[in-house]
Amino acid sequence: MTVTIAYKDIILLYDKLRFDFNKLAIIRGGSLVRSKLIYEVIKKREHNNGVMDDLMIIINQVTAEIIIYCASKQQCIQVMEMLTESLDDEILNIFYGKMAETEKNAAMKKWLSGETKVLITTSAFGMSIDVNDVRLVMHYTMPMNMSNFIQKSGRADRNGDVAKIVILYSVNTLFNTLRSDFTDAQKTDQYLTSGQQNIFEMILFCMDTYKCRLQIVAHIYAWPNESIPAVCERCDNCLRCFQDTPEQRNNCNEIEKMLDVLGILTTQFAEEIRPTDVMNVF
Ligand SMILES: [Zn+2]
């Protein structure tokens, strides 16, 4: 079994399991910071036609294998139907957890033999399955945390060639996913409270406009003694930086004022600030 885990989470795990850190050795398969990956975040458009146009532009740039990760079986079917309108269904392949075993085996066989170019799938797609020539991993819905994102994205550079990782990002879609997972508002709040750090980390990654995405990943996943790579000069943020030449400004005063407003809301007016409210501010 392999696992995608940041060093800080190893420490947390040791702490929770009450292991003696000095009596355990960590055997590590390899770095999670892969400099051949080119990251891009695209704002997901509201209407399916616009999303489809963006999908087709990206897919047509790639001649090798493509994986499109969806949040659910329903989304897989929806994306499959959309793509069937523009692509030959012979090159499309679908795989999700609740498929019949015979269908799963057939889909896997086609994928491994290279018979199909595009695999539309959920996280049910086997972690141990390697296809060397995957050059694009697209996240049709923003992953719920960075570990999940890194793990799925890692399917793209098995042979060390340059590969692209794309997220179609939409906060609305994120909330719809949460709503479909939890019909009970209280449960959604509980989930957001327990997992909010992870979700915020993922949202910040998507919303960042100028910081090199490879470096963001490196700051989260580089282990002690592992160096942070130079800016990649290829991700969407690096390219935007070259184009906009932004200046750095210190906005501490404005942020302090915003915190003051939040303080007044929560103390003087007894307004409850819930995790979902903070997400909406983002
Ligand atoms: Zn970059």
C-alpha cells in the first residue's frame, strides 16, 4: 500500500498513535514534488456549453492519455455524455465504483491497452494502476484537499515526462457537491468545521493568482532537507506573473480592519460566523 502524506501529517500521526518517534524509521518511496508537472487552474464556467468548450480546447492539445476525475458517478455520466457530442465514443472510457465488475474489467482492459484516450472516472480508479503515457489529469471538480489532489495528479508523470494538471475551479460546484453529500445543513457544517483547514488550503491554491503552483505544492509536501524548487515558469500563475508584472503590497492594515469588523459582528451583535460564511467571503 502506498500513501500520499505531508511530513506534518506524519508527525500528527505519530502523536495520535503515541508512537515513539525515535524508534521508528520512515521509508519513503519518493518526493511528492514533481517538477515535470505543469499546474493550471481554470475558472469553471456557469453553463455546460462553456465548460464543454474549455474541456475540448484542453483535450485537443493532448495526444496521449487523459484522465478526467469527477466527484461522483452522476458527474462521470454527465461528462461522458457531454464529450460524446464532440468526440468519437471509441476513444472515451468511463470507470466508477458502482459499475458491474464485468464492465469495470472491460473498461480497465481498454485503458491499459491504450485503446481509449480519455478515462472519465472517480477516485475509485485504482491507485496502483500505472499507465506511462498519461499527459493530462483534469479535475472536473476541485478536489476536497491537497493530498487528494496530489495523489490523483501523480498518475500523470509516471515516466517522468512533462504532463499537465488542470483544475476546473468553482466554489458553487464545491457547495453543490457538499450539499449532495450532506442533505443535513448541520452535518455540512460539522464536515466543514473538521475539514475546513484542508478545504481552505485547496481553495487558496485555486484562488492564488501569482504564486508558482509548483512552489505552493513544494511548501506543503517537501520534507525536511528537501529543497524548494525554483519557480517553474510554466504554470498559469508564473505565466500570469510574466504578463502582469505585479507589485507586492503590504495590506496588513486593511486586513486588521476586516478582523475588527468581524470582531464587532461576533461580540457586539452576537452574530454567529459559521464556516460556510467564511467560505462565502472567499
Ligand atoms: Zn510556476
